Amino acid sequence: MYPKEFIEYLVHFHGDRDYFECHEILEEYWKRKDPGNKESIWVGFIQLAVANYHHRRTNFIGAKRTLEKAISIFKSQPESITQAGLKYSLLIKELTDRLSEIEKRSPYVSMLLPIQDSNLLNQCILLCKQTGFHWGRHSDLTKASLVDRHKLRDRSSVIAEREHAIKLKKGNDKM
């Protein structure tokens, strides 16, 4: 009923708090299922993970900006949020409260998304146990592999792609 990528996202979001991995998993899914649609709920969930990643690193400007975008997408699609197994009104309240905390520069605190579908919740908790994570555990703020994950990844393919795009653009500019 739910995309396996979304279940994996929820497991990382609530289990090991690897928001970077949440982003990676759901971005691939979004690119396959709803490419180019920047108002997709999948983009909203990606932005929510990114906002948490920024907040945990005390990047309040980045956290605020991405959370505002996520909230905007979610507010425009209450039915899609409900179909994703979450309680819409509670999600919006929790995210607007979180935004207020970010604006006050309050320290990051792990959050639980309001999953209202018990079958979805049970699937997530089971997968969480199978992967060795603990559902609902708070982020380990001392773990550099989580907090600074973006610094530890191999970016060679991203850099090569960017350089290729620049070359193409320069080639088109000459025409």
C-alpha cells in the first residue's frame, strides 16, 4: 500500500535519525515517480529531512528555509498526507511548532511523525528492528557520521555532472 522507499524513509527518520539517508532514498523515488514536480509531497518529506539535518547542525537559516517549503507543500495537500498514513492536522501543528523553535534558535530535538495508520507503523517498527535500529531513539549528536554526513560522502559523480552541465551550457552559449 505504501511505497517501500517511504517506509525506509520513515525507518531512518525514526530509527537511526539518518536524515541524509532519508533524503537520498526519497529523492530517488521522487525522481522515478513524480519527476520535476517540486510540489510533490515526496519533495515535502525530503525537505523535512533536510530541515532536521540542518537544525541538528545548528544551521538555523537552512532549517527554517527548508521547513517553510515543506510546510507549504504539506498544507496544500492534506489528502495526500492522509493517504501517506499521517495525521494531517497533527503533522502541520508539529511542524509549525518546530518552525517556531527554529526561529528562536532552540536546540534540535528529535521528533516523531504522527503516523495514524497502525499497519504502516507496525511495518516501520518491524523493519526498524530488522535493521538493528531502535524506533524513536533520539539523535546521537556526538556521532559525526550522522551530524556531518554531507562532509563524508563521495561527491565525485555530482562534481562530474555539474562540470558536464557547465560545458553543455557554454557550448549552447556560443551558438
